[in-house]
Amino acid sequence: MIPTIPQPAAIRWSYRAYVTLFFLYLALPLVTVSVFAFNDSLFPALPWEGFTWDWFFGDERPKRGLFHERSILRAIGTSATVAVAVGLLSVGVGLCNAFLFDRREFRLKGLLYVLMLLPLVIPGIILGISILVFSSTVANGVEDRLGYDLELLRPGLALVVLGQFSFITTIATLVILARLRHFDRSLEEAAMGLGAGRLTAIRTVTLPYLAPALVGSAVVAFLMSFENFNTTLMLVGSDAPLTIEMFDRMKEGSTPVLNAVSLLLMVGSSALALVMILVQRRR
Amino acid sequence: MSARLSLWLLMLPVLLWLGLLIILPHIDMFFVSLRTRVGVGEYEYGLANYAAFFTEPLYLRTFARTAIMSVLATALTLVIAFPVAYFIAKVARGRWQGVLFLFCLVPFWVSELVRTFGWMILLRETGVFSSVLQWAGLADGPVEMLYNDAAMMVGLVYTSMLFMVVPLVTTLQSLDDSLVEAGYDLGGNGFTVFREIILPHAVPGIVSGSIVVFMLSLGNYLTPTMLGGKDSLWFTEMIYSQFIVRFNWELGAAFGFLLLALSSFIVWAALKLSGQTLEKTLG
């Protein structure tokens, strides 16, 4: 079944029909969510009651749009803060790891590499509970010995950041490492031959070369953090990030304001993905 | 700066990350799973939590159900994704290849919450499918398609589709067309060429795709909770309820460990059976 081998037209067309159906299946839920963000009805369901922008900009109950819903705006802010923190941390650690695994030889390097991959094969909910258990053990220990309550280690945003960081770092490391492995090290040596110190050579030659991978992994880390649910669910305290806020609303059955939030998320992440593709193409 | 010191400095982040967020938390979770609370701040150590798991049919049944359904979801995803991946890698030409591949990635950039929400709007009693069926005269009253195993399966397959398509496309793209042609020239038909040439070549992609999809299904919380019915209890829901609702961390930790053991075992078995390694599959 490759183009150079002739196939009966019936098979060719049914194959195409199958692939078309597949893409309809992929698109269906996303299109549905987006369309109902504009339905002038109190429920995200048929019948169609006409087009409205109320679920974005409406400012009065019952049709209060997302830009006037304080709890949703606050949740978006919380998620963005968490995502920026996770992005910075994981790209920083990922960069160190990439240099470590590409440039250095040491005992048990293979073992450390496999350990570094493990967070990807641990279910997110288990990463969440193990960090929850360990941080409370530490916090309880501190409280018993020193009589001081370490608020930071109780469920809350700090733990959410740590939980997401624990597996997103693996992805950042892999992305940066993949590019660093293709780097021609003689460029760095040339810079040092021209009088630069090692750190200067890395700063002026290697890091600019790595920039697309750094931007790429930062965007991926930001998006994965923004969308994370499983790990966050176990570690969250009183400040709910967006996914948790949406989950609570979904359970109760919400107005189409939830569709508006979803559409905003889709537009936001496509824009970020587009920026990333453009940055990578420019190089 | 001596080489030794700089090596330690470079290793510090990865050691802190893996030590404090992955290794110690899991060890601590294991210890917690071995104890039972007998009084305020008093614990007894033993295998009581694991004994509870093996003697309570509900726990065992849920565990087995989660495993079997995850395997089923993985198999379904593979069967649905393979023809599409093959189409993208081998049949589509030029621009189409990139465009179709990009379309496969789109749902991944959208939060799992949004995808699940989309299926809820489509499938529920007041949902789009139900309305369309009534409008077409195929149903007399509202049809509830949500809250059953089939709905949950649709959601699980949808959520993990990308992680199957991408590795499959990558491996299939590396298959040389001339090998397929040679298969036909030597008298093979579509079926034998598929069995003898295409399938063996695709094994690495099938393995890495299946591992990730299985893991994601096993560890999924959102889809079974929102799309599954009262009877489709998922093991992650039991972990959640022990931790957050019943506040029995000891039993919850034991459950977490059992889930981790199951997922590690299946990942290990899949790697062994196919002769792959974790480094090759993920890195």
C-alpha cells in the first residue's frame, strides 16, 4: 500500500474515507466546545438560541462572561504563575542536565540517565501522592522537633510547582540534550582559541545555538504545567489553578462560560505553539 | 575551578531533583504503606494494608478492571491509529504529510479537561448526539450515552491517540518504500507484505506508543470520573478517595504502590518482550 503500487480504486477511497473519519473524530469534541461558547442559552446544549458574545464579555448574572468572573480570572492568574515558575525551574535544571549527560563521563552515568527518565513512566497521580506524603513527613518532623509549622510544605502552590517540575524536567532535559548532541564542539574550541574563557565560550557560542531548544522546552513546560491535572489535583491547597477550577465547575454542570474558557485556552495554546514553530523555523 | 568540583556542581541539580522529588518520596510512601494507625500518632508496622487489598473483593476487582480496561484501551488506540499513521507516513505526499501530522498534534495542545468536556457535551442526555437523534426521528426521547464503559473508552482512546500516532509515524517514515515494493515483486500480497515487512519494522514505534498509552490510561483520573458510570470505578479514584476523602493515607499509599508496581511491571514486560530499552524508547 504505497503510491507506486496500484490498488483498486475502492480500497483507495475507503482508506481515504477512514482517515477522514478519524480526523472528524479528533476535531468533533473541540469544535463542539468552541461552537457552544457562542450559544445564547444557559446550558452548553442544543437547541441553538442564536449567537452571542455574552459568555466572554457579559457582565451580569446569569450571563456573566469569563472576563467578569473573578474566580476564573484568579485561577488563570494562579495557573500562569505556577507555569512560569515550573518553566524557569525545569529549563534551568534541564540545561544543567543536558551539559552533564553530553559533556561529562562519570561512574554510574547510565544508571543516572535511566533514573532521569523514570518520572515519565510514573503515573502523575502517584507522583502527586508520593510528594504529598513525603512533604508532610518532613513538615511534621520539623514541627515536632522545632515547633515551627513549615507552611510551604503543606498542600498549596509551592507543592504544585514541585510536583509538576518533577516530571516536566525530564522532558526539558530530553529536548535540550537532543540539540546539544548535534552541536559542533570545535566552534566552542575556536572561541577559546581566540581568547575566550570556557564560560564566555559557552555563553557566546553554545547558548545562542541552544536558544531554539531552550525556548521550545520553556513553551512545552509552560503548556504542560498549565494543563496538568493529575499531579495538581493531589497537591492543591486553597488556591485553585485553572484546571482544578474548571473540574469543580464541570462536576456541578456549568453555563457556557466554561466553553468560553476552553476556547480561550485553545487559542492561547495554539498561539504559543505557533510562536514556537516560528522561532524554530527562523534558525 | 577543578574538574571534580565542577562535575559535582553540575550534578547537584539532578541529584537534588531526583533525590528529593522522586526517590525519597517513593521510599517514604512505601514506609507509610507499611503502617496502620492504631491511635492518635501511634502506628503499627506490618503488611495489614496490603492484606486489606487482597481480602477486599472491591479493591481487587477495581484493580483488575483498571488493568484490563487499560490494556483494551491501548489495543484499541493501536488498531485505530495504525492505518492513520501509515497514511501520514507512506501514502500522503508533500504538504499533506505535514498538515495531517500537525492536525494529529492539535488535541494534545488542548487541556484534557477541555477534551473531556467536549465529549460530555456530545454524549450526555441533553447532549448533541441525543438531540440530533431525536431530531432525525431515530429516538423518541432523550438518549443517555454518558456514564458507561463505552463512553469512558471513547474518552480514553481520544486522550491518548496522539501518543500512539507520533511514534508510529516516526518509525514508519524510516521504512524504505523499496522494501515494500520488493515484497510485492517477490509475490507477496497486501496481507503478507504487511505481516512480513511493515509490522516488524514498526515494532519500536508500537512498543513506545503502547507503553505511553497504557501508562496514561492506567493513571487517568479525569476520564473515568467524568465519563464513566457509577460501576466503572477506576483505581486512581480509589487512591484519591483514600487520600482526600477518607484521609486514610496508609491504605492510599499501599494502593499507590500497587498501581506503580503494576505499571512498572507492564512497562518492563513490554520492553523485555520486544527487546527494547527505556533509553531507546523515550530518549
